[in-house]
Amino acid sequence: MFVQQVINGLTVGGVYALIALGYTMVYGILELINFAHGEIYMLGAYLGIIFLGFFTAIGLTSYSLPLALALTFVLSIVFCSAYGFTIEKTAYKPLRNASRLSPLISAIGVSIFLQNYVMLTQGATDKVFPHLFEETGFEMQGMTFTYIQIFIIVVSAVLMMLLNLFITKTRMGKAMRAVAQDKTMASLVGINIDTVISVTFVIGSGLAAVAGLMVAMYYGLVNYSIGYIAGIKAFTAAVLGGIGSIPGAMFGGILLGLVESLSSSYISPEYKDAYAFIILIIILFIKPSGLFGKAHEEKV
Amino acid sequence: MREQRAESKEQRAKDTDKKRLGFVLRPVIIALWLALLFLPFRGIKDALILFVTLSILLFIFRALSGYAKTLTEKFNVIRQSVSSGLETVYARPKTPRFVAYLLLLGFILSVPFFAKDYFIDVLILAGIYVILAQGLNVVVGFAGLLNLGFVAFYAIGAYSYALLNTKMGLGFWSALPLSVVLASFSGFLLAVPALRLKGDYLAIVTLGFGEIVRLVLNNWDSVTKGPNGIGGIEPPYLFATPLGGLSYYYYFILAFVALTVFMVRRVYKSRTGRAWVAIREDEIASSSIGINTTAYKLYAFAFGAFWAGAAGALFAAKMQFVSPESFTFMESVLILSMVILGGLGSIPGVILGAVILVILPEMLREIQLYRMLALGSGLVLLMIFRPQGLFRPGRLSRLAGESRYLMGGKGVSFRS
């Protein structure tokens, strides 16, 4: 029972961590809570279903399922990244010098827009993920682990490692860290801030797309409203780990997944969604800088 | 600065032939990009339609924005000459403003005599939202504390009245003070810990609070009857007559709106109101001149929640039914949109914002489906083109130029 819940928690936690990374990277660079990020995740889930449906229609899935799945992943990532890029250029870039309030409200606007955009184009009812492979797994001491859970955990872990390598080892990663530290200084030493911000949005959206697609595979159902609650939870995960910190977001996501799955099985499943908020509120009161974050001194 | 840059850019572009090509190409490229993004969701046919309409629209927009400046200049010249001409001809007397106000008041008071029931119903709803939006205006507009869970206080007010009425048999007038105090107190309770946080974090915590309240209402079946809601709530009685009829309730709400606006205005003009604005503009500076910032922020939260509670009780009494569905995050966003559209911190603006955002969707019933789509994009456009909303609060434009809180980086930003 306990181990089972831990595995469930790790699965959900991996997904939260992937979304949380997008929040934390954008916050680190723009100090903006990208409210629309959860919707990108939702778009990823929808795009996955759409592309898989398309590949089934043209017979690619029956020809080679792994190829179709891989193509679906690639296309969803590409489209979600394009969405993230476009959102940044249209809704956030014009507001870069505005007050703190403006981009946040603009982000809420984008979030509402995307939800209704998907609802209008895809219908308000739940979408079913095409049933392409058997939900198999293995049993161990009376507990079942499905392969899809293991797939989610492995993919999230690999992506997080890749991201960490990108941030720490590449030139662009270095530029991103520089911009996060001080935008003006970074631009003075010749870093193109606009490019860095765009890259941040593209990477964050790509990770969210993977998360959305994997969740669609895991639960088998998606709805246009899943983005909001997942977004809030992922944001909680980011805050939990210390917003702006990449290892923090990974750790926070996994911790949140574990807490949620354990508390809903041991306390009460009805309030499953409330736990995230309660954790968020407690964390912000006790240690607003999060577990890995640095305390922010306010200067005049 | 931005205008200057845009001007010089335009000048440069004008010299080259490149511009002519870009003039046509840019809208087409943007439209193509957006249509490509749209493609998976609706297929090739709809994407093509979108591409064509978007390129035409963007092209028209581009063509117009080039002329817009010269057009407005010309228009201004004409307007000035006309008005100065009129002034010399008539030696224009100052229009007595109160005549306009009287006409408006007469119209508002006489609505039930000529309007259809449906319209009165919509106006009653608008009145409730005006009260709510004024409450949020105190928190976000005056004190500058972004609250994304304001609907929680509305819900607490509504459920308090619903429960006090159906379970304990209290009438409206004895339940109202209790619900208002409960809402106000919950505002206070949230504020005590939440005010240690700033800006975005505060916004998220209030959002979480709103969601928790909704989840509790949804799941605490033994008290709130969960998603089924509570029905059979009594309308208020006045002199032993129930105010069930629409026109009675209309005047009743009107009286409440008047009371709200009066009270909010009085507080805004007081020392407390000035303290709020000072905190909004610069917290550190205001605490350095001896304003107890924590205390004043607490007042703002409790005072705002007070009106939300009143609006909630009025809503429950009007609908005679409450359910958690009426108190979602979208509702919070809607109220916030009213405040922002009207103009943060402007009392008449917020009234107008609330009335517009209630009446407009009702008038556009046919495109009901696109309502939220329009709200979402409207918020983005509003932030880009007119972040201060329809009205600007008078106090700032008179004394301190632009508000840093509302307009952002116009002045020197000291934020590191």
C-alpha cells in the first residue's frame, strides 16, 4: 500500500516537476507568474491526442507504434513551444516595462483565452486518449506497477537531467543564468535578452508539452480545464522548492506528488486538490523563499 | 521614449523600399504563423479561413495605424477650432454638471416603470457586482494588494446568510450583520498571515484561499449540502412585506449600492484612504513617514471583505439559492476585470466597469460562446493599450502625476 502510493506519487510528482520547471525558469528571468503555463500543458495533452488520432487515421500507428508515438511527442513539443513563444511575444513582451500587476493580469487573460479556445475548437466534453497499447505492468508483493508509470518517471528524470546539463554546461544556459541574476548587466556584456527570454519560454513550454502528453497517456482522459489546477499545483511545487531554482522545482514537484498521493490515501481523497494549496500557504508563511531558494532582500 | 523610437524607426523604414514589401509581408507572415498554430485544432479548411481573415484584418489594422496619428491630429485641430469658435460665439456657460447627474439619477430610478423584467433582473445583478467590485477596489485599487481569491468572501457572505436563514430561521436584517461580520473577519484572518507576503506571492495565497473555501463548500456535505447547494432562502422583508418582486428588489439593491459607494468614498477621502494610496505607491516610503502599513493593509482586507460579504448576502437573498458553482476562480477574475476595466482606484470607473461587464455579455447573447474568449483577449489588450482602465483616480493625476503602481516603469524604477 505505502510503496504503491509512493510510486503513484512519484509518477504525478514527475509531471508536476516538469511543469514546475517552466514556472521557475520564467519566474527566475522575468519575475512573472506565467499563469498561462498550465494551459500549455493542457495544449500538450490535446495535441498529443490530435496527432495520435491523425497518425491512426493515416495508418502509421498500425505500421509502427513507437514511431508514431515518437512523432507525436516531437510534434506536440514543437507546437507547444511555438505557442509559448507566441504568447511571450504577444502578451508579455509589450509589458516588460509595465507595473508588476500588468503582466500577471495579461497572463490570466491568456489563460482564459486558451482554455476557451480549446473548448470551442475541441468541444467541452472529455477527450479520450486513443487506446493503442495494453495497460500492462508487473506485480510485486501484491502491488501493481504499470509500465506507463515507469515510463513517466524515467522520462521526467531524463528530461530534468538534460535540462540541468543545458543550464549548467552550455553557453545559452550560462546566458540564462546571467539574465536571471541581473538583466541590465547581462545586456551590457552582450547577451541578447529577448533571445534568452524566448528560449526560456520555448524550453519551458516543451517540458510542459511532454508532461501533458504523458498525463493524457496515464489517465486516458483530458479536459480543457485540466491546465488551471495542474498549473497551480506546479506553481506550488516551484514555490516549495524555492522559485527561480531549477533543482528546487524538480524536488518540489516530486515532494508535492508524494504528499498529495499519500495524504489522499491516508487522510481524505475529497480534498485532494486542497492539499497543494494548504502546503503552498504553509510554505509561504514559514519560509517564503522555499527549500532551495535564496532569501530576497528588498532594496530601496 | 517608445514613441520616439517608433517614430525614428518609421522614418528609417520609409526611406527604403524594403518597407513596402514588409508592409504587405509582415501581416501575412503573422497570419500564417497563427494559422499554423491553429491548424491541428480545426484542420486545414478552418486554418485557411483563419489565415485569410487574419491577414486581411492585420493588413487593415496596419494600414489604419499608419494613418491613425495624422487622423487624430487632424481631428484634434478641428475639435479645438470648433470648440474655441463656439466659446467665442456663445461665451459658453459652464455646463451645470448636476443636471447631467440628475438626468442619470432619474433614469436609474425610473427603470422599473418601463423596462422589461429581464432587464431589471440584469440590472439587479449589475448592482450586486458593483458592490463586490467596490470591495475589491478597496483592496486592489486603493491599497494595491492583488487579491485573486476575493470570491471567497462573497461566498462566505452568501453561505452565511443561506445557512443562518435556512437552518436558524434568522431573517435578512438580523442575518446580514452577521454575514458581513463573518466575511470581514475571514478577510482579517486571511490577512494576518498573508500580509507578510508581497505582490505575486500574496496573489497566489489569496487564490489558494479562494480555492480552499470553494472546496470546503463543495465537500462539507453535512452543512453546505455540497454541490447541490442550498435552496429555499427567504428574500428580505421590509416593513413586513417580502421584497420578492423584481422592482422592489431593484430599489433595495440600488439603496445598497448607494450606501456602498458613499461609504467607500468617505473612507477613501479620509486619512485611511490616503494611507492606502501611499502604501500602494511606495510601501517603504510610507512606513518611513509613520504609516503603520500592516494595520492599514489589514483594514483594507477587512473593509473590502465586508462589502463582499454584503454582496454575498444580497446575492443569496436574490437567487434564493446558493451553490459552490457561483464562487469559482473565474468569478474572482471577472470581478478583478471589472475593477481593472473601470480603472484601479477610481470609484465611478469601477461602477462603470461592473455595469459594462454584466450588461455587455447579456447583450451579446448570440455570441455567448465567445464571451470568455473575448474576456481573455480583452484583458491582454487592456493591459497593453490602457493599463489604467477607463477612468484614472483623480487624486494621483492632480498631485503626483502618474502612479507607479498603475503605470509601471514610466518613472525611475528603484526596484533592484
